[in-house]
Amino acid sequence: MRNIKFPFLEHIGAELTAFESGSAEVELHVKPYHLQHMGFVHGGVISTLMDNTGWYAAVSNLEEGCTAVTMEIKVNYLKPASGKHLLASATVKRKGQKVSFVTIELLDGDQLVAYATGTYAILSETGA
């Protein structure tokens, strides 16, 4: 397993809990600063968790010296998240030479609250 740290996720309190070839999981214990004005988890928090979990899955099966960046992500918010623990799970559905396509699900307890698809560009870490 590659040692990949993501300071922004640490900043918001999220944690990578699973990282295997072609998949990843990130969890978040919800704090008051993650909430919007009606007491639900803010949509930006949800999209951040999903995008970063998708990114972890995308890089999980790349060769050393390669990385990925988000080209596109589409998040479908299915219902408000109001619990104290969120778990995002991502799976690579197709990896090509230059692009990886990933699906991501976000659970609030045992409830599916959001579903996303992400496209990640594969590139060299040296920028070449």
C-alpha cells in the first residue's frame, strides 16, 4: 500500500480507513462545523468526502510515479445526512491508460445518502 496523506481531509476530520487496489473508504465523525443551517451535513462536506474517496480509489492501482487529478465528479444527493458517522466507499469501475472511472457511495449509518461518479486523469507525478 502506498503511503498517501491528504492534509485537507485531516483538517476536516476525515480519515482513510481502507485502501486496496481498486477501492478505498473514508469516514467522518460529524462535528457541528460540518452542518448547514438546518442541521444536516453540508453538501460541500459530502462532495469533498466523495471526491477524495474517489481519488484514493483511482490512485490505489496506479504504478509508482503516477498520480491522478479529478476531471469531473457528479454527485447525486439522495437524502439529507443527519447522523454522526459518514462512510464513503469508492470502487474503480474502469482504469485506462489516461483515465480512471470511479463510483462512490456515501452512507449515513446504514442509509445511502449520496451516490457519485468520478473521472480522474492519470498523470506522472513529475508533470511530464
